[in-house]
Amino acid sequence: MKITTKQDAKEKLLTIGLFTGIFLPVRLVFYTYVSDYWIGSFGLITGIMLSLIYFSNKGKLGKVGYIVNKQVMSFSKSRYGKIAMIQTVFFIYFFSLAIYGIETAPQDQKDIVIGILAAEGVEDLSSLTNADNLGFKGGLEAWGIIGGLAIIIIPNELGFTLFSVINDFTDNWLIHFTTVFLIEHLEVFGLVVYFRYFYKRKSRT
């Protein structure tokens, strides 16, 4: 049992490492240098993933292909696959909220927030990361963190404004990466649903 568990853990690490080493760099490079529009790179990872599964089923990828195929099926059918779908839905919501906020934040609200941050010594990304809880001390620190989480998770003008200001601090890199991650999670959700509920049924026909 221990050998099986250790072997399974190694296979999972190999699969995660392979996907991490392929998917994110490919998506980022494509979005950065090929198409600035998110719809232009949608389907890219799905195509790569389905190609990997297809060629592994055909025995073209050797032992690595077999391991990847096995782990993808195991993960999708297990309770972890269901958990992954729930997590992915949350991140799709959060990244969509961030992008919407960046694009729609009112300029007058941004000017107010920028003024408040400047009073706290925050004028760029570096000073923001080094800020001392932005005025919250002692017992208020925990409430400040909770309040901050609520502001960025629940749709509201202040949250939208903060997303937009931080995006400006990062020279638009925030919306760049957020778009990449949104597309990634949309495709991951679709792939997990496909392999969990449809793949086996189709493979029998």
C-alpha cells in the first residue's frame, strides 16, 4: 500500500509539473505576443490537453502519456474533481469581478482612493506592499483584513476602484495576468466537467 501510495504521489507530481510547465507559459506567451484579446487564446489549453489525451491513448507518448492519462481520469472522477470545480467557479467569479472593476471604476472614486493612499504613504506597488496595515493597529488589524477581503470579493464601487488603482500601480500587468488566469480557469472547469461526466461515455461509442 505504501509503495502504491508513493508511486501515485510521484505520478501526481509529474502530471502537475508537466501541466504547470506547459499550460501557463504557453497561455502567457500566446496572450502577450500573439493575441491581446482573451477570446483569441480561448481553447488553446483545451486543444493541448485533448491532444495529450488522444496521443497517450494511441500510445504515442510512452509511459509519460499513460501516467498523465491515468491521473487525469483519476482526478476528474474523484471527489477532488468535484472540489476543483467548486474552487474553479469561485476563481472565475473573482477574476471576472477584478477585470470588471478595472474596466469600470469611476475616475472620481479613483482620485479619492489615490489621495487616501497617498496620505498613508502609498504611491506605487512597492509602497503598497510595505504599508503598515493602512492605519489599522492592534485588534483592528484583523478587522481590517476581514473588511479588505469583503471589499474585493463582494461587488462594490470601492472594490472596483481598488482593483483599478492597483492595476495602474502595476502598469496594467494586473489585468494582463488576471485575464490569463480567468481563461485558464474557464478551460480547467470545462475540462474537469468533460472528463468527469462525458469522456467515458463518448469513449464507448
